[in-house]
Amino acid sequence: MSTSDTAATPTSSSRAAAAGPGASAESGPGGRWGSLGPVGLVLAGGVSVQFGGALAVTLMPRAGALGVVALRLLVAAVVLLVVCRPRLRGHSRADWGTVVVFGVTMAAMNGLFYQAVARIPLGPAVTLEVLGPLALSVLASRRAVNLIWAGLALAGVFLLGGGGFGGLDPLGVAFALGAGAMWAAYIVFSARTGRRFPQADGLALAMAVGALLFVPLGLIESGTKLLDPVTLGLGAAVALLSSVLPYTLELLALRKLPAATFAILMSLEPALAAAAGFLILDQALTTTEAAAIALVIAASMGAVRTQVGRGKVKTAPEA
């Protein structure tokens, strides 16, 4: 069974039942954001996470890479636990296993990525990282046309990287590629968590797992620097922009969007990172980078049109 098959979404009635007595399909985070549609949710999350990433780069001199990750995960976990108030009882061992793996995956993805951007520029780091979701899109899809869209997006990714990455720090490149592998795993386990837990409950629990893993590492690297009020404020902003908002939107989107299409939509991330770098880090776009952005946008539009066409022919099964 392909990943896109396993990402089949429960209907509105089944989601309402999962949320508990008296809840409707429109209640909770899904109801407030559902009007955007799954594609809109992914794009909104992408904009948020890339601008949060650019802000995190400015925070690293104060808190270090591990310190930034620790702040990001801790603040996000506290916010999500307070807002979602997830139930701890009534879940199977498989449910808990899924949410723990999801949390470990998120922690590893964040840790590796920030180690990468501490060594190489934001644009190339995201460009390399997005290779993970692109590989997932090829492996998960059984439709030949998706290979075309993935190939087009891959061409844009490499074009955005200037046609090669030989001038970059090798360790930074390795960290970015590792983050890409964890990103692919994040997509898979985000979808599984979204199906096993109502609304964003699973995300809140997974974020708490990630925070427990990284807070000790952040304290070892940065110590009392993490308690500086300015550092805490910037860390909270990074957490909201890079974790709370985008992860919630993506989890909701993956309840309706097959993982293969979601993975190709992630090809937009280098373009969003370039825009964030230009606006926040004063990194100008070149003609080549603009052409690369056009390629990844074309690939993403093609993937969405393919998915819409497929949805007209085949309706998602009842959960």
C-alpha cells in the first residue's frame, strides 16, 4: 500500500465523532482553518515556517542552534498543550507509539536543520532539505504523471541552489540532507498522528516529546542565555511561526491531502525561504533563483491539478 493510500481521510462525521460528544466537524482548529482548503493550509504553513526560520537565524548568535531548537519546541509544546488539552487516557499502545515517533522525528528534523543553517545560508539549506519530501513523492505515488511533477520540482530545486552545492560547508550540507530525510518521515507520521488523535491533540503530545528531548541539549549549549527576556521573546515568536501554526495547519491538511501531493507542495519551500531571506535577512534574489521559483511553482500547480482531477473520479472511502 502506498503512502498516499494510507493518507485517506476520515469524513466530517467520523472526525466529529472522534472529537467527542457534542463536537461537530466544524469545531476546533479544523473548523477555523478549514475554509482555506488543504492546499491553502499547506501554503499558509509554508509561509509561516520560512519566515520563522529567517527569524531563527537572527536569534542564533544569542542562543546557539541547539538553544533555538529547545526554545522553539518548549514554547510550542506549552502553547499546544494549553490550547488543546489533549486527553491522556483512551489511547492504544499503537497510538502512543505513533505520537512518540512523530515527536522524535520533529525534534530530529528541527535539530538537524538548525545545525545546517548555522553553517550554510537559509536558501541552500531549505533547497537541500526539500529533497526529502521530493523523494517521498516519487516513492509514495503510483501515478506516472507525478514523476513528471517531481522531476520538474527537482530541477527547480537544483537551479535554486545555483546548479550545485560544491562551495558549501560539507557538514552543513550533510545536516540539511539529514533534515530532509526527517522531513519525509515527519510527513508520514504527521498523517498517521492526525488520523489517530482528534484535532491537534496528537501534535501537542508529540511536541511535548520533542521538547523533552531537546531542552537538556539547549541548556548544555546555551545555559542561562536562554533566560534572557529578549531571547525568550524571539524564541517564542520562532515557536509560533515555525512550529505551532505551520504544524497545526499541515496536520489538518494531511487529513484531506494525500502525502504524495503534500510532498510535492513542499517544493515551494525554497521559494518561500528565498522570499523570507530577502525580506528579513537582506538576501537578494537573482534571475536564476527567480527561474527556479517558477519551476517549483509550476510543479506544485501540476501536482494539485492532478490531485483535483483524481478526486473527481474517485471519492475518498468512509473511515
